[in-house]
Amino acid sequence: MHTDLVAALDIGGTKIAGALVDGSGGILVRNQRPTPAREHGEAVMDAVTDVLVGLTASPYWPRVASLGIGSAGPVDASTGTVSPVNVPGWRGFPLVDRVRRTIGGLPVALVGDGVAMTAAEHWLGAARGHDDALCLVVSTGVGGGLVLGGKLHPGVTGNAGHIGHISVELNGDLCPCGSRGCVERIASGPNIARRALLGGWLPGPDGDVTAAGVAAAARSGHPVAIASFERAAQALAAAIAATATLVEIDIAVVGGGVAGAGDVLFTPLRRALRNYATLSFVRGLTVVPAVMGTDAGLVGAAAAAPVRPAGAVALST
Amino acid sequence: MHTDLVAALDIGGTKIAGALVDGSGGILVRNQRPTPAREHGEAVMDAVTDVLVGLTASPYWPRVASLGIGSAGPVDASTGTVSPVNVPGWRGFPLVDRVRRTIGGLPVALVGDGVAMTAAEHWLGAARGHDDALCLVVSTGVGGGLVLGGKLHPGVTGNAGHIGHISVELNGDLCPCGSRGCVERIASGPNIARRALLGGWLPGPDGDVTAAGVAAAARSGHPVAIASFERAAQALAAAIAATATLVEIDIAVVGGGVAGAGDVLFTPLRRALRNYATLSFVRGLTVVPAVMGTDAGLVGAAAAAPVRPAGAVALST
């Protein structure tokens, strides 16, 4: 029998999802549990095992070549351990060793969730066909990943592309990570909302005090709401330009809830990028929205799996 | 006859150097001309041709497998052209095509000078044995290069690692490149000196108003001189931490004239790095001085050559 499928695990603070994925990115089998994030680490692992057992019970399981895991970070691919910020029961948790109890000797790759999203966008999404790309997730936090020379660049520990925690203001606000002026501290959804509220913006009748509420106000022309998005866009632009200057990319793909603001974010972002991406070799950089949607984590984990089905995209035709 | 040598060209605003280099980085033949940087582009090319003709006249020439060129940037490896800031007669100058008139069909690689220096430090210097490294040149400008996954990462155009022009202050001083708050605008030698002079520092009896003069004053405890180096160190630390966060490196090698300040730079740099490199996967990052000295450009151009002698380091034994 051909091993033409891969298994994928997407581990977040809210849910643990698993799937069997074919060479076209199609999801044949899907399984999911809520993450018992506030419980003991073993309870979280039990949920992972439940999801995996559901997959191994599938008649497709014998066709699985390898397992890709995308997890909330930080992860450490070099040791196979994870320490997700939102899952306090897991600190240096030996996830790769533990999944082997269920899946045996299959090859396993572990990457951070930003890297997984990047793998998905490169495989089937907005970064497809681009050999050098940055993908960002702008949401409650700001994460990302890199494609360099046509290949995913997870880094030794699987965390590369973690653009939310580069400093774009040497003496900026203290970030929970311990550094100052981090992109996330300026551009994440909660920080966009916080800044708007501090500036005097009040939510509408729906009471939405999130970045989506600020985006709606910005679309109606509210100057404080517009300014808060412009500042987020400025920080993202500086970080995207820095990445292009450091590694040479020709496209930046922006996803996550905040990207849902559309032109409210992308118009000032593209404008600010012209100010920061000034050298000849980065001036051609384009910024586009992500397209992979809610399955990006699973499809990306599949794309990051160590053994991908040969033939890939053509397999399901 | 074995092709066990490579030819190297190091093109700067002051001199054009060429060499034949063996598999151990030993320089067998060397040739050099001043760069007629203020003259017409063809005069500059004539100097390059002179240097190359000197090399091709060597009895070793038949053993040359390829040519590596490191040039002041920006360069464009994808088109084989160069536009060095300090050589106004060369804008989009087709350097690779033109050297072929002298060297014929040998394989040629073109990289920026920061990338060449990085190749030298990785081959034989302070980054040797490190699969993921950033090298910086802190001098009149600030440049750099990257080694990722054990290999030089020049980027598509040969300019990757150009750390001097990433912004670490969103609303910082305007940089000649057009952006704001660039590392070079804060940490280059001239900017260290400028800031010290603005702060009220006066040069000693030797009249040295360069960063070296500021470093001497800092060593004697002059607070304005110390503060100017601390600010440069802060900008470099943020940029090094950003690089580590983006691509995962475990060592940063700092060379160039300003690195000659020694502890005056490295002590505050290492201290500041602890403030900016906070995530688990970047905390282990070390910073060390470059070791390759004045031949780094030539040795690095040789290291970046497209066909390296097999056996490399063992060849001369």
C-alpha cells in the first residue's frame, strides 16, 4: 500500500485538532478535542492521545507516512518538547516522545504554530510559488514563519519567524516577554483596542471592545481608531522591512483576526512599508492577506511533516 | 590537473583586491589596485581587469575552479550587476558579464561585502562550526551576512544580512537610505563620534575625532563617550536579537573598525542583548569579536565562490 497521506496535529490553547491529509491538502479524516488548558499536563496529553487514537482507528491510517505537529509556542524541535504560553501544565513537555506511544515509529516533525501557518500558505495559499516569503499571524499575539530558498525555514528549535517579539522601538513599552517595543506590544489585537480606548474611542452599541470594533470605527472615519491601526501598521511595516533586509523575501502574507480588518490595516501597512523598505533589493516587496482560513494550522502541520507524499498536489487528480 | 584553487575579487571604495586561494584559505597569489572611485565606470572596470589579468598570468591559473566576487553594495546577484554607494560611476554595472571577458566561462558568484566577510568567518574564523550565525561589520557603515543551516545565505540578490538598515526606532532619526531609526544611523563609527561630540565630548591631544577617539575616552571613564557607545550597543543588541528571533542563530560575530573598541563595545552589547533576546530559543546567543582581519574580504569571496575545492581544509596538508 502506498503511504500517500500524512497525519497532522494542531495544538492550541483552545483546541487540539488532528487530521489525515492527502497530497493535495485535502482533509480525509478529522478529530478534535477542547484543550483542557488549565488542567494538569497529563490531562492535556490525554486529549492529544484521544485525538490521535481517533486517527489511528481510521481505515486510512496504514497509508500515513509521517506526522507533522504545529503547536502553540515556544516549542523546541531539537528536544521534541513544548512549553505553550497558554498551557501552563506543559513546560518542557516531551510531546514528541509521548505521541510515539500512540503512533510508534513514524517520522515526526514539530514546529511552532506560526511556522505551520506559513507552511500552509506556501503549500496552497497566498505564498504559493514564492521561494522567499514571510507569513504573519496578527491576532491575540503576533507570530510568523519564513520560507527561504523554496523551503520552510523552521530554525533549529522550530520557532523561526517569531516576528512578534522583535523590537522596533528600543525604548518602547515593556513587553510581557521582557523586551521593549516588541511588534506584538504595538500591533496585536488587544494592543490596538487598548490604544484606541486610551485615546478616547468608545465602542458602538454592540459593545465590541476588540480590534474588530476598532476596525469598524476606523471604517466610519473615527480618527482615534484610524490612528491606532496606523500605529500597528507602522510597527508591522518596520518588522516586515527588517525581515526583507535580513533574509530577502519578496512577499509578506498577513493573516489572523486583525488582518480581517482588511483595508483598515492593509492600506496604512502598504503605505508605511514604502517608508521602511527603502533599499533596492527590498523595494519590490508586496503584502497580501492570508487565504488559508481556519484549517491553516492542520494543513500547515501536514505540510511541515518530515515525509511528504511524493507527487504532492497531483495525487488526488 | 586538479582545479583545487579559487579566484577571489574584493571590490571596495578604496581598493580592488584579487587573489588565488587554496582549499585552506591560503592566499597563493595576490594583486591589488586603488579604486578610481570618482572616475567614470569604465576606469573602475579597467582597474578590475588589471587585477584579474595579473591573476590569469599566474602559473596557478589553470588550477582555478571558479571565481567569487565580494563587492561593496548594493549588488544584484540575480542580474550580475553592482551599484556600490561609494562608486558613483557604477549603477547597475554589469560586473559579472564584464569579468567574463577576462576569465571566460568559469563559474562566478557575486555577493555583497558583508556576505563575503560572513563566509570568511564561517569558513575559518569566529563562526567556524556554527550552522546558524550572523556576522556584522561595524565601521563607516554597518553591514552583515547570515549562515543558515550550515550554509551561507546570500539571498537572491546577494545582499541578505544587511542589518545596518533595519529600523530599531520607528520614529528615529532619518537615515540616508530613506528609512528611520536604522541601526547604522545609531551604531556606525561616524554616528558614535557625532553623538559624542554633540554631547560635549572633546577629542584628546591627538585630535582623533573618530569612534576610536571616543573609545579611548570611554576607556578613561568619560561619561559622554561611554553613553555614545552604550547607545550604539543597544541598537546592535536589538538588531542581533531581532535576527535571532527571526531566523534562529546561536552566535553573532562582530567585526569592523568599531569592534576594535573591544570591551567598550562588547560589554554593553552583551548586557543589552540580555534585555532584548528574551525568548527561550534566543537566550543562549553569544556575541564574539571577528578574527579574520584584513584578508576577510578576499578569503570570504573565495568561500562564496560557486565551486569550492573538494576536500577544502585538508588540501594543503
